[in-house]
Amino acid sequence: MIGILGSGSWATALAKIVLTNNEEIKWYIRKQETIDEFIENRRNPNHLELAYFDTSKIEFSCDINYVIEKSDVLILAIPSPYVKQILDEITTDLSGKKVISAVKGMIAEENMRVTEYLHTKFNIPHNQIGIVAGPCHAEEIALERLSYLTIGCVDIEQSKEWCEMMTTKYVHTTPSNDVIGLEVSSVMKNIYAIAMGMCKSLHYGDNFLAVLLTNAMHEINRFAEASSNIPRDIIHSGYLGDVLVTAYSNFSRNRQFGQMIGMGYSVKAAQTEMEMVAEGYYGTKAIHKVNKQLGVDLPIAEAIYQILYKRKSPKLTIKELTQKFQ
């Protein structure tokens, strides 16, 4: 039995995917009124309203421990700022469960990757923890547009099993054993999408944006190597593809957030107007903190940190950054 933890757009997209190959799922949604409206209208009232569900195949609950108890595989799809708060409500033993993280951020309070936190706090073995990555906007899943996911687990056979679970006529999947690299890339790509949005608002052209993303991929590769020195193909869709779609797509909340900052919005004003979480804002601070120990050269990520958290001028900071590229 598969259990979905979360009620946002990405959780909704993942539920749509797994229901293709499963007769029933459990689904934790925090508010009972959201569940009631979902059942009545057969769609999530707050996200991906184009995605309709056969709710007779879904057992909803606002009790996270009930969903965990009744599930063998859990898909964690909660925005990173709220993950720790919600996981702190868990009293059920998770050590025997298989958990796939679809979180695009880190546990900021602990400066930990989500998979690292799951292992450390809940004693879940590494071979029972997975990561979902790749260029896959929830909005396109709702429209059943062809998409590609990479499923990571240190146990490649387990990864292949999860790939079968999440393969549909419009979703292709690839197994990987690079959990840390995929997770790092999933966090950092949001930072570079913010940078892309800022540069777009500051009227930098496509030539510069291409150079910006080229340098961004070098930063991801350096950070991933410092975090886990195993072989990886950084131009695979699980890394590069995810960066490209987040940086260029109009569906990208992080790109939109960056555009607003580049236009002169304050962080608070941009967050208020968007009404949705831009993961890169939180990821920027988390990567900055972790990098104090690793000491990786991350000029773009550091520039975005200075803009978002030290209130440096986007215009001047990006101009200084351009001098570091070739």
C-alpha cells in the first residue's frame, strides 16, 4: 500500500501517477475541510484543479500516523519549510517503512538533506529511502504531458521496483543509485532558477543566461562531488534536465520569485504576492550553511544568498558575478 504525505501540487501530481498502477492509495491531507471538498469535487480544491481523481480509490485522512500505519511505501511531498514540523507529529515506528522523498529542499533547522534526516531521526535504513528527481512540473502531469523522472536509492534493485510503480504512458522513469547527488541537485536547481528570474528582470539576454546555467551546473557538480564522490553524469535529465525546466519554465515558482526580486520587490512582498512556496529561498540559506563546512566554490549560489538574506542590490551583485564567468 502506498501512502502520500502532503497536499500540494507536487503531492497531487504524484498521487495521480501512482494511482495509474495501483487500485488504492492512502493520502494524508492536513485539513479535514480540504478532504471533504476534494471528495465532493473529485479534485484538489487548492492545487492542480485540472487533475480529476476517482476518489473511491483513495482513503484520505488528516491523521498522519494512521496513513503511515496502513502504508508500506510512503511518498513524502511536503514543502521543505514545513517538513520537520509535520514529521515531528509522527509517533509511529518508521524503521520498517520504505520512504521516497519528493521534497525539493532541506531540513533547514538541522542543515540536513531530507533523506539524511529520515535515516538519522527515524532509523530508516538507507536501502529503504529514495529520492524523486527530474524535469517534471506538476502542472504538466495534470495535463498528462510526456515527463521523465529519475528515482534514486542506494539499492538499485529497489530503485527499479519504484520505477515500475511510477511508470505510466506519459511518465518515463530511470533508476539511479545517486541519492545524494540527485537530492543536492534538486535543492540547488531552485537557487539557479531564482538567479535566472532575477537576470531576466534585469534585462540580461539569452547569451548570458546560457553562460549562467553552464556555470550553475559546474557548481552543482562540485557540491555533489564534495557531498558524495561517486560516479554521476551531471548532464543526465535527473540533474541538467531538472535545472533547465526549473530555470526556463513559466510554471517555475522559483523563476517567478527571482523575477520579482529583480524588479525590486522585497522578499516578504514577493512571497506574499506569490501565495506559494518558492523552495529556492530556503534552499539558498541551507546550502550556504552546509557549504561553510564543505568550502565549495559556489559564486552564483553565494550571490543569491547575499541578495536574499543580506539585502544586497540584485543589479550590483549580478554585475559583479558576470566578471567571474568565461
